[in-house]
Amino acid sequence: MLLSACITISQVSCAQGIVTDTKTPDKHLKLQSPAITEASGLAVSPTNPDFLWVINDSGGTPEIHLAGTDGTDHGKLTLKDTKNIDWEDLASFTLDGKPYLLLADTGDNNSRRETCVLHILREPTLPDDGKPLNLTTLPDWQIRFRYEDGPRDCEAVAVDAANKKIILISKRTKPPEVHELPLRAPSKRGILTTRKLGLTEVRAPVGNFIPFIDQPTGLDISPDGSLAAAVTYYGVFLFPRQPEESWADAFARKPVDLGPHHLGQAESVAFSKDGKTLRVISEGKNSPIKVYQTSAEGSH
């Protein structure tokens, strides 16, 4: 089934709209790696749009798995001297012409972690000979941080590379809080403190009874910075952003609701390199890959 909708975003501009084509998960389009059992983070390769990076949730081995956009298994990248305390999101971006991945060890179900950590690493050269990737590497840099008003559980982390900022949205606070960190720490040592930008809302329509339905479980920002996408256990929400507008203002508005994704426990969302495709996956083995085609009319 193919569902199409045209939504006018009057809060942003009368001339701007978002066109979405939503495909229900194809039973043949799913993650095939037997090692991906609890997918908690997804990112599209910043160098090759045909590849996806996926991580497992807390307690798993410190590996980032490589998959095709069709779900095929293409190997893994192991992070040396790195623990998976509670890996919850993954982002890809390009900085100074170089491709990077950001891995967010930010899960904290009981809000007890005094500090959390973000691991940033260069994307390795992707295989082009059909052989699976099997590399070990170290993060290029790490950011240890705390929240300005105490521990928070966070599963939604994204990178605004143009402004060299990291955006984090808390999961269990009501309403969710939007926090910010610098992409490059001002010094190699020390613990950073987030800056709280404000609040946001990703509320499902009345009548939905999914447990923890309005908690954000994944986040991504389009490469051109014009859209953010947040996923919950209900569905996907888009936050358009105008040029020169702050993320605080963008997240403060009511988002565009793309409707229910019908996935068991969706925890990951990722834009394609051109920003026109959005993918969502769920925890559990052989997760279906749900695909949205998204474009902005009249945007920058």
C-alpha cells in the first residue's frame, strides 16, 4: 500500500509544504545480520547512500554493523577500548570534508549516570569487492558530559554539522527536553555540561494506547539542516527549520505527524545523504525497514 500526503506548514511559511510517501514495511526488506538483535541506532553512510550503520542496545559488544539499504549484512566495525554501557543512537555527518559517525552512549533508564559519553570516529573505507567489513578502530575523539540539571535518560541524539552542534532530546521527562553540546569539545580534558534549549512535543493522537507512546527514541537532522525527524513508539514527527532559525524555535512548534509506523519497538531514524529519504527500524531480530520519501517545497 502507498500512502501520500501533502501537509502545509503554516507555522513556518505559507509557501512551504512537506510531501511524504510512506511505504508500509516490506516483509522482504529487513535487517539480515544475525548479530543485530536489539537495534537502537541507525545512520546512513555519509559517503555511500547504499549503506547503513546500525548499533545494538546496552550490554552488547562494541560493534557498529554495516548493512545495505536492502538490509543485507556487510560486516562490522569494532571499537577498541570502548564499552557499550547503554548505546542508544547513532548519527553520521561530514565535517571539513571528512565523513564521521557519532555513537551516543546516553541511555540511563533510572537517571543515575553522573556522566555520559559520545564517541566520534571517522567512517572507514567501505567494501567494494563484496567482502564483509571486519575492522577494529579507536574513536577520533570523545565527549564526556553531564546535563545541567541532573541525569537524564536520552535515546535521541543528532548532529547539526553546519553549526557544529549536537542536539539531544530527553526520553522520560514530560515534556521532552532539548539539550545542546558542541561537536568539538573546547579542550581534550574535562566534562562538558549541556545547554538546555527548551522543550518539545511528540504526542500521538488521542486514542492510541501504546506503552510509553510519547517518548522520543531516536533523532536525526537532514544534511542541509532544514529538517529534524524524531521517532517514538507511535510514529515519526518532522520539525522543519527555516534558515537562520534556532533549533530551540524549531522544536518548540508543533511537529508534522507522519502517522503510525506500525513497528514493534521503533528506536532508530535516519535521513539519507540527500535528505529525501527517511528510514526507521525497530528493536528485535530481522527488523523491517520502513521507508519515507520526504521533500520540502519552497525550503532553502
